[in-house]
Amino acid sequence: MERKRILFISSWFPNKIEPTNGNFVQRHAEAVSLSCDVEILHAIGNFEQEEQYVYDDRVINNIRTLIIYYKNSKNPVQNFVRRMRAYLKGFEKVSRPDLVHANVLHNNMLFAVYLKKKYKIPFVVTEHWTALQKQNLSKTSDSIKRIAKYIAKNAEYILPVSYNLKDSLKQLGITTSMKVISNVVDTDVFTIKPKTGIADHVKFLHVSSLIPRKRPQDIIRAVHLLHQNGFPVSLEIGGDGDSESLDALVKNLEAEKYINVFDAISYAEVAEKMQNSDYFILFSENETQGCVILESYACGKPVISTLVGGAAEFIIEGLGVGVEKDNTDQLYQVLEKICRKGYAFKSESEIRGFSVDRYSRKAIAEQFTEVYNEVLSKNKLS
């Protein structure tokens, strides 16, 4: 069977200005490349450059990735025009795709609508955006919602990464066919590592962007309280965000011996920290999906998480324990019960199996390819 040509475009994608932004889109593209010929096109503004357009055309993880940086200005309309021109210039350089896989119902993806109207290239959209979650819709501007609905109306399929997001998009009034296809877990990187030696304490881990809604300070305080109450525990906490304020809190609590704060680390280093921990903690106020939960499971490690947004869908008995949002007392109680061995978790291999069967690159590639086949055969008939 001939491999389909798929062009990934996205409102967010890793680049030299924002190295981790939209890395989940990159992982989707890598999964799809198992069964299709994939190219990636992205455009982003750069305030630092003098030239109108700078091309960064390279092969990343076996996928041709063309990122075009346009000269940014303080005028949003001018920036939008430059961005669309950048996409047009890039489109002239890539192979003509059978289908466009757009990401995030932001005005950038009006380019997908343009390609459909001008060249009859169908497109699907994967949706990740917290701004379109039902609990955030009242704070999201009318123009963002209007543009999202217009793009969605022209798409063949909308592919939200969680059921929570699917319900939210329906509430927004989007009636395009939808299918939930999760973020992907690299189960070759996130694996079970054999234990060495006997652990003398319970090791907790938290990795995120460390923004306030992730509530990292509450996690530190809960683990500190466990230690104060005589439980042998440690915490590794960090990511690509404000680690300085966390460092200051740990010093203030005199907890440096058992709480370690770290800065941004690579994907492989995240996996290594998960493999060396016992449990992952996620205490977010909101999550569109919570891919980090699936990554922890792929390493065979149970998760303690708030039951918010898409994260709630993955907290399953035997794999994880749910906590109410903002409930710091309950977080402490759950962690204490874990220290007392009060929960029965499945074996590492069973926990990993949940992630591999549904969310590995192979599993996600199959789910996307099924949608592509349906869209392309329907377009052939019409």
C-alpha cells in the first residue's frame, strides 16, 4: 500500500525561541511517520532578526522540518500577514501533501482552510488548547472562539486529545466529526528499569513547566510535612520554569537534604528520573490531557493526580490515586497513606501495559492512519 503524504502544521511547535513549545505535536508527527511520509511546516515571529524571513530547513528524527522565522513587530495584524506569507513560502518548498494535519484551532490554522479552498487538500485538526476547555470558555475571547469554530467547520475531523476537551468543543458549538486521539508516549524511552538495592525511603517526583496552576509549592510543602511527621521520603521537583522560587522555599523550610529542585532537562532525563522514583505527583488546577501521567505509567510508576480536565481520565484504580483540585489536606493524606503502604497498586509491567497498548507511537499511528484513510476515501468518492 502506497504511503500517504501528510503535512503537519501547528500553532505551536518546538523552535529556537521556544524549544519545548508544542513538543507533543512533534511526537505525534514522529508517530505518524511510522506509517506515512511526513513533513513539518511551522512559522514563528522573531523580534531579534533583521531579515523579513529566515529559513531553518533540516531533518529532525528522520522528518523534514521546515521552520520559517519572520520578522516580528508589535502590530498583531502585520504579524498575522507575515506569518501567512511565511506558511505560503514554506508550502512552495515542501511536497504536495495528500492531507494536512493541523494542530490547535488558533488563527494560524486558517492556513489549512486556505489550502483546502485553493488546492482541495483536506485537513484534520488535533486540539490541545486549554483556552477551549469548558471551564475556561468564559475567559476566552469571542474572536478566538469564532475563529476556532470557523476552522473546525472546514475540517474533516477534529481530534481532541481528551474526552474532556471533546465535550468542551461540543459545548462551543462545533459539530464536525470528532474522535479522541491522545498524546503519544515514547515507550522506547519511557521504560521499566530494574531496581538496584533496597530503597530506604519513598521517592516522589514532579516534572512540569512549574507555572502557578501546576501548584509546585503545595507539593513541596506536602512532602516537607511528611518528613516533619517522621516519614522517610524524598522529592525531586523541577522543569523548564521558575525553579528559583522553589529553591528559595526549600531553603526556607530547611529541606535541602530530602527535596531537590532541578531546572529544564531532556526528554530522556525525565524518563530516567521517573525510573528512579516510586511515584509521580501532579497537583494541577487544570490539565488538557496530562501526558506526563502516561509517561510515568510507561515506566511502571503509579501517579497521584488531581481529578481535573483530561488528567481525570487516566487515574484508574490500581494505577493511580485521585485528589480533589486545590485540596492540599487530601494531597497530604494520600501521600501519607502511600508511605504507610495503604494502597494496592498493580505490578510495574501491568501499569506499563496500560500505556503501551493505547498510547505508544505504534498505537497512536494506527489511530491517526485510520482517520486519514477514512477522510481520503471519502474525498475520493466526492
